[in-house]
Amino acid sequence: MHARDFGRRLAFVLVLGGCHEKASAPAPGASPAATTSTAGGGPVAAGERKLVIGVSQCNLGEPWRVQMNADLKTAARKHPNVTLVFKDAQNDSLRQRAQVEELAAAHVDVLVISPKEAAPLTKPVAEVFHQKIPVIVLDRAVDGDEFTTFVGADNQRIGREAGKLVRELAGARANIVELEGLMTSTPGQDRHKGFREGLDLANHPGLELVFEADMAWLEPNARKEMESALAAHRKIDVVYAHNDPGAHGAYLAAKAAGREHEMKFVGIDALPQEGVRYVKDGILDATFAYPTGGAEAIALALELAAGKTVPHHVTLGTRLYTKANVDQGGEAIQ
Ligand code: FRU
């Protein structure tokens, strides 16, 4: 740590940080002033080094991101010397860029970022990295390798497993719909690429991908896109959405059209109160776990702050949840 910076950093936390342990998910349209919050920073034992970790979160409008922040806080709570400073970019890459710059200017000890999109955040991340602030990129990647470490599940692999599963669910002849996550973000790109590999249309001529649209990870968009798919196709057999909110939006559109029983729905994320619940309730046929990496990010931040070297990539696992295995806690994908 740069001792000279500690006072400045602390002032930053106090001035911008607002309330201790208060989340800052503002209502849509709320002022950007509400986009910072802090957590942690309890009494520190004599001689223990204080650590400020800046967290740049791309949005808090989706349950999975709220879970990521909660996982970061839970892991940090075990370390009273750690204070987390959260920034919520409210799904705006330019705002996220400005917030990354603010955190760097405040000399956080480590930056954790889950970027909205790869291209616009690549340079800001590289700049922080070159200022010798360790940067942990979480879940969505940036381009190139100018960051300290990336933590996340293998989205191409999850997509590939989803493709194989959709092929099994579809049978010999089927019309398939793909609702994509934001295609300027790496999980969207990778879940799409892997899906096409797993589906292997070239060797399965009875399968047809009849509709494909970018729903930008958002349930209302997925619902709207699915309405178009339903209007254009009299028969749809399987819907693959890049996340559970997307799969649920598609289900709601099918239900409103009285067609939900005609097709199967597959999603990704598997939050207990979201995707796993949908599988239990018979809404989704399957979902794949997408771990937030919050606990791993805190562990890595502590190692980096202690001057240790960490791997450049940390790949997290996944699990498959179906009707058949959901009550047993799903099954690991080996
Ligand atoms: C939340 C989310 C998740 C998805 C992840 C991909 O913002 O859309 O549903 O799995 O981002 O980065």
C-alpha cells in the first residue's frame, strides 16, 4: 500500500461512500449520486493492514448481480480490515468507465470489475492495471490481457452443454429459438458460440434454428422477442435463452399465447430463488449454474494485496439442474 494514499482513500470512502453496509441499487431513473456504497471495514487488530477494494458492478437491476455483490460482502465480512467500495454503473458503459477512473483516482488497493461490455471497458481497465493497481475482472471479460486476473465460469463450455441438451430435448425434428445475452459482452458471445457447437446443426438436418435475437440479458426484452418468434412460427419446440430471466420472459410470452406446453425452455444462472425455483415449478426444463465468483475474487484480492502472484485465469465450474435432479441439488458437469 502507498501509505501516503491512505488518508485520501479513507476520505474518499467517507465522502463518496455514504452509508455503511447500505446497498445502492437506485430505482430506474434515480440520480447517479446513489451509485456508490460501502461495506465492511470493522475494527482492525493492531498491526493489521487496512485494505480498500473498489468494486465496479455493471448494474444492479438483475438478481444475479445483486447476488454477486452479496457474495463479495459475505466473503469480505470475514476480514475486518477489508472495506468494499461499490459502484453501480446502472448498465451504462460510459458511466462504468468514469467510475473505474474514480476508483483508481482514489487509489483503491485492488479493483474488482464486472464490465458491462468488453470493448469500452478494455482501455480503462488496462490504464488501472498500468497504474500498478491489481485488477480482478469478474464474469464478463475485457479484450486482450492487460489485467491481473480473470475469474469466471467457462461460458463457451456452458453453451456447448446447453446445445447438447437442447438437441436431446428436441428429438429428431424440431424448431429451435435462441435468445441471446448482450452480444457485445463476452458471456453472450461465448454462450452463443458454444451452443452452436453443441447443437451441431450440420449433422442434425431435422433441427432448425428458426429465430435468434439479442435480448441483452433482460426479461422484458426476451418476452418481446419471443412474441415475435411465436407470431412468425406455428411450431416451436425448444427455447434456449442465455440467462434465466431471458428463459422466463420467453415462457411468459408463450403462456400468454397459450403455447407454453408446446415447447421446452432452457436457461443459465441457476440462482436458488430464480432458475432453480423455475425448474422446481416446471417452468424451465433445465438451467446451468453460473457462479458469481464473489468469494474467489475476495480471496484473490487478499493474495494480491499481500504481494502474492495469482493465476491469470481462474475458471469456475458449473452444474446442470433438471426436473430429474433438482431435488438432489443438480449434477456437476465434469
Ligand atoms: C446478469 C447477467 C446474468 C448472466 C451474466 C453474464 O447481469 O445477465 O444473468 O449470467 O450477467 O455476464
